[in-house]
Amino acid sequence: MEILKKKIILASKSPRRSHLLREAGFDFEIKTLDVEESYPDDLPADEVAPYLAEKKAMACAGYLSSEDEILLSADSVVILDDVIYGKPVDYEDGVRILRNLSGRIHRVITGVCLLSKTKKRIFADVAHVHFKPLSDEEIRYYLDHYAPFDKAGAYAIQEWIGLCKIAKIEGTYSNIMGLPMEKVYEELERF
């Protein structure tokens, strides 16, 4: 298929995003820069992930060396009651975040930016995640055994918490993992 032959540069260090692209059959190379994940205070929570994806893409635009290359960047945020839950700063912050998510429904928004020398396309996908109640013992077990300190919302859906404590998701699994592959595939076809 022609789409799978596109030259993609993944501007992300996330092993989950690499895994998803690889499993979907894409050949790509990884080139990243450290980009501060800051955004304007007045930016609505729903717009943060696409904003950060574009910010990362623009910072890595210099990696585009030919007309047929496409740079792909992404960012995911967890939102509950219009509050963004980013990566926990430490263990106790992880406990706080998971206590807040416990027994509630939150949104995961992944923003994606596709960039070439001549085009730019920014889009996002939303999933609703229904958490079962988590006891403090379960929260500490998860943090102790999986150390999700590099993950928005202090959890990864593909780990214990996703297998045992998520009752339902509305949206795509890959979006919650960090890259909405159905939309990425569709947008790459049109790009």
C-alpha cells in the first residue's frame, strides 16, 4: 500500500507511539528534541494537546530534509473536570492523581501534528475512560510495580490498571495509548 511507503519522521520519544506505528505497518525514523510542554494559561483544556503537538513539530521542523518526508508529533493529556492531569511530579502526586481519577470518567485527548515542507495538519482525538474505584492499596501497588511517572494521568491503559480497573472506554484504545492510529492513518492518506 502506498500510504505505508511514506517517509515518516516520528518526533516523539514515546515507546508506545513507536509501537503503535510499527504495529500499523509504518516504517519510520525517530528524531526528537526536548521541547518544554508549556502552554498559555488561558488555553482551553481541550486545545492543549493539539497545541503541544504543533509546538513539538515546529521545534523539530529542521529535521525535514526532502519534500516527501512527513514529520509526525503528538501529545496526550488527561482531563477531569476541565483540569489537566499531566505526568506526576513524584510518587505522592501519582497517588493524588489516581485518587482523583478513581471511580470517575475522564477524557484523554491526543493531539497530532503532521508537517512537511509545504503542509501542516493538526487534529485531535478524544476518548472517555471509565475508571472503577481504586483503593489506596491498589493505587500504591500500581505505582510500586509499574512506575507510571512518565505518563499523563499517572497510568498506562496497557498495564495492570487498564486490564483490571477500567470498566469501559468510549473511543479508541490507541488514542489512550498515545496515538489515535485510525485518524493518523486517515490523515496520512489525505496528506
